[in-house]
Amino acid sequence: MNIKNIKMNKQCLWVGTAICMQFGISNPVVASEAKQLSVAPESIHHQSLKTAAESGVFSHSVMLPVGERAQHSAKTTNGQSAWTQELIIDSNQANPILFLSPDAQHWQLSFKSPQGKTVMSESMKQGSRMAVKQFEVGDQQFAGKQYQRPEASAGRWLVDFNQVAEPVAQAPVGDKYRRSQINNGGKQSRPGQSMVPSIPRGYLLAKGDPSYKLYTYLDNKVTTLDSDLNMVAYMVDSVKSNNVRSKMVKQQPGGANITRAQVRVEYPNGKVTYIAMNDQGLQGDKIAGDGRFTAKMPSVMTGTYSTQVQVQGVRNDGMAFSRSAMDLYPIEKQSYGLTSSPATLLQESLHRSLIQLDLAVMDKTAGEIFAAAEVWGTDAQGQKQAAAWVGGVVEPLAEGKAQLGFDLRWLDRSGLNAPFELRNIRLQTTHNNTPIALMKQLPLQTGKGWLSARQSKLAANGSLQKAAVINDEMLMGVRSEKVMSKVTSMTQQAASSGKLMLVHGYCSSGEPWNTSHFSNTITFKDLKKNRSHDAFAKLIRDFGASHPSFGVVAHSQGGAAALHLYTRYWSGLDYASGGRLIQSVGTPYQGTALAGNLAALGAIFGAGCGKNTDLTYSGASNWLATIPSWARQQVDYYTTSFKDRWWAYDYCNVVTDVLLDDPDDGTTEKWSGQLSGANNKGHKTGQCHTTGMRDTAQYKDSGRNATMNANAAR
């Protein structure tokens, strides 16, 4: 067979029959696209779902909707609208107050200090109009106004908004879909909650004292239709934990007392409700008076909900404060559930088996699902020990069975025998990793005698002693035996055809990478799009399918998508050689606080690309629980942040600085850019996430780009 035909067959190996037929490739060699994942017992901790209480949002700021239809508004003498917004700011630093609105030019602002003095008024004769600025956040621009608050001015500020001219449009042009959803209505909220169509005129942002943080989280990992969900909110003194997130999430409430709390909820259809939160042991609140405020959250329709917790209170030193925290959560249909029926271990070949789970099927039209479990056996002393973690994308069978591939050499390696069991079994959606079913434990039955007969056969020829060596087949499953020899031959003959793929990030408006800094490249383009990690990964796979192999240099979300691809699906990444497989800069592997905030801003501006729960802290933690340590080891990552000058107020972006914890690159906080188990190549200051921020864009570093190019696999 000539090289051309080998390339066609190899291409079919990782893109599937349908795509091969589109290209007119005859007699395609087809193998399963999904890998059958396993992890050694010593690395199982990477695969555990974080608790809900560990996956929340910290906030030291407020970002409040202004001019919302749900709010009370007054009319001026000329019939125009007017609002007054209270801002309680507990920081004495000279931080700005920002107003972002698509019709910012139609509003006159007036600022009254905590001492009751009007310090700036656009409507006064002696006052001057504030310039309307374009604040660039990532690849998006938001119009707004900025007031520079002086030092030592903490307290209760009042901001008046007076409409001087009716905006051309009540909602941004780009918001047509959302307005149509509002007009079409939707399911009603629970009794006692009123829903109203609501599009804020803008948002008011201010930074508080970062030593006192609001922490909010949804208390249930399983977010399915009609599931029981509660939003929890409390304050922590971050100084006690040195501002280290892993320590702060374990802190008890303290440092400040919340006196008033509510959560603004935007449904998938665009309607909004405000729900009061309480610390009285009612409506989902577990313990009265413990400092944790709680509210029951809606789960009555599928789609992505936006939330904003808003709190006010008094710190232990007597200073008043306010905070808000935005987030997203998906509600999924529970297409499958787990039953209490024992799982079964079925032999497939000498070394391969299938773990068969009985599923409760709620939706017969539902497709693939991600399934995972820990396999435990019994050692010579009768103690239970872990043999491996297994997971992968599965297509449930018609009779409600799901089968996970499991290499029996994990049992040989650990020396474990029956009785066996599965622990921490879970089902997650493939498109956004939402857990839809969890179970602590199930018996794992093996059938009559075949397992012991296999072990006797291996012991007789000495194969059992070789089982301690972990190979790729044990970690990823079996590639099609029919094409392995052809793939090997093709890789050797056409190694020079391997490429370095340059990949952009979420909602990118252009190609970030300077191609002159790299050699032998292909450039992935899916501009101005909102993709889940899974959809993004499949696009990378398909784009690279015409090349025998490729490595990846990625910016932002592109790094997570490349890692997702290498973990779950066979692709050209599996045939690359010569260096680092995946290299990333500025990737928020653990999520970003901007996922909720930018979705909210994008909704009123008609800009951006929409909601993406994979980029939230909770969504990222669900995703990371599916990524094995051996896949993480193939990632080399870099992080950056702004240059910190002691004499100035520093930031990458004045808007995102209000919302993120320092140090950050304007999108990704340093801590959230870390990937446990991967290769941290260092942190560099003086570089921001994208162009349009204060310091140089991180992807323009020619020296780092040259290093990545020289070390890249292809």
C-alpha cells in the first residue's frame, strides 16, 4: 500500500467512518474514536470529584445590575428614567468605580461620598461630562465610564443615574435571541418567586478590601432537572489563610457578618427572579446562625442559569461592606441513572475485559455518556485495595447496559482477587461534564472460574511477573489491531509530515500566534465561537486529521481543549514525537471568575460568545476529575501576570482587576492556571492575556515562542 492510502486509513482511524466517506475514501479502516481510560491506584486521587463546597467563587468586589426592569425606577420631570444605586465600599485604596453600559452616553452620573458631599456630577453646570471609554476585556469591548475614587474614602456611596436621552434600542442588537426567549416565556418559578423579563441597562463595579472575601457555592454536584439545589454564601478573612484558595475553602465563616443577602437568578429563557437568602435554618439552610446564608435554587428547566449573590454586612472592625459573586450552573436532563444491580466483569480477550453496568434509562433517545469508577479487589490478607480507576465515553446498549473497558493486567499488577467491587461510580454528560448520577459502591461479579483459569495460565508461562510494567494499552485501551502495523509503517515513512498546530482560545477574534515565531505549522481557526472543551477538542481532532501527527501550542481555553482531546479520543496527538506534546500559555485549567461576569456583560452588550460552564470553577473541577495523571504529564504550561509597581495601582485590565484575585493576567488568575500533575514551565510578570490590556500580550513573547517551537512534538 502506498503512503497516500496509508494516510487515508490513518485519517479514518481517528475521525470515523462518516468523515472518511465525505472525503471519498474507500474501504476505510475504522476504530473506536474514544479511549478506554485507566489510572494506576497510586494516582486515583486526581480522579475524585471535588466536593461542592470546594468548587465555589470568592469575591472581594461588587458588580451590580443598574436600571433593571425588576428594580424600582423613578421618572424625572421630563419623563426620563432615574435610578439611585447604593455602593458600600470597605476599601480605602484609590480604586475606581466603573459603570459599563451599551448606552453609557445616554446617562449622566452623580457620585455622593460617604460624607454626603456630591464629589462629581455630570448634571451640574460646573460639572464636566465623563468621557465614554471603551474597556477592552479579552477580545471584547464594553463601553462605560470610570470615576477615580480617592484614597481613604470607604463607606456608603450613592450613585445617581439620570437618563438624558432615550437609547436607540432597549436591548442590544446582539441580544435578539435572548429577547425572543423572554417574549416566548417559559416554565414558571416555584411558588413565592416571581419571574420578570429583565435586561439591565448596565453594571456598576467597585472593588472592596480583598482581605475579606465572599464565598459562594452550589451545594449539589448533580445538577439535573428538579434536583435539590441550594446556594450557600458566607464571608471569610482571607489573611488567616494567606489568601491560599485551598486553605480558604476550609475556613469557617468569620471576619465579617452578613446582615442582608439575596441571589439574582437568570433562567435559561432570560427571565429573572430575586430570592432572599437566610441563616435561620429554613429553605435549605442547615444550621441557624452559623454565618452561612442559603437559598433554594431553581432547577425547573434545562439550560444554563446565571446567578449573582449580593450581600451587605458589617466587618468585625465595624466597617460596613458589600459584595457580589457571579456564577453559572447547568441543568441537565437525567438521561441515565445508576441502579443497585451488581456490575459484571466480562472477559473480552486474554488481557482485556468489560465492566458492564446496569443503567436506568430515562431517555431512550439519549446518546453517549462519560462513565467512571474505581475497581477494588481483595489482597492476600483479606483487605480491600484499589486496582485502578477506569473511565471513558460509552454508548449505552439498547437494553440499558454500559460497558467500560478494563485491562486485567491491573489485577495482575496489584495481586488482587475476588471479591471485587466498584467504588465512586459516576455518570457525567460528555458535552459539559455535569454529573448526572453518583453511587458510592457496587459489587463487581466475575462469573464462574474464568478469572482464576486465566491467572493459572499466565502463571504457568511466567507472564504474571511482567504485569508490574504499565503500558499504553493499559492506560488508553486498545487501538484497532488491523491498522496498528500500517500506522507504525506510515509514521516511520512520513514523520516529516507531522505538524505543530497553533490553537487560539475561547471566543478569539483573531489568530493570537505570530506564525513567524514557529516552523512547520498549521493554524487552527474557529473564531468568535463558544465551544465546550469537548466540542473544541473534536474540532482540533478533525482539523488535524489530514496530517499523520501533530503537537499543539495553545492559548487560553485551547490548552484545555487539547488536553481533553488527548485524554478522551484517538487523534494525531497520539502519533506525535520529538518533544512536548501540548504546550499552553494562560490556560485557566481550574476555571475563571470571568465566566459568569463576562456572560452577563455580553448579554447586555450583544457581544461575546455566551455562557460556558466548562470555564467556571465548578465546571472546571468536574472536568479535571476526568483527566488522568498520565495525560496531564503531557502538558507543559506557562502563566503570566501584570508587572507590579509599588508606587502605582497595577492591573492587566481595570475591569477584570475588580473581579479577579491578584496575581492574574487579566483573565486567568495565577492559581487557576496551575495544572496538578503537569509540567509548570514558570510564571512571568509584565505580560497580560491578550492585546488591549496594559502589558504586552503573553502570546507575543518571541523568546518563549522560540522555546516552545524548538521543543514541540510534531
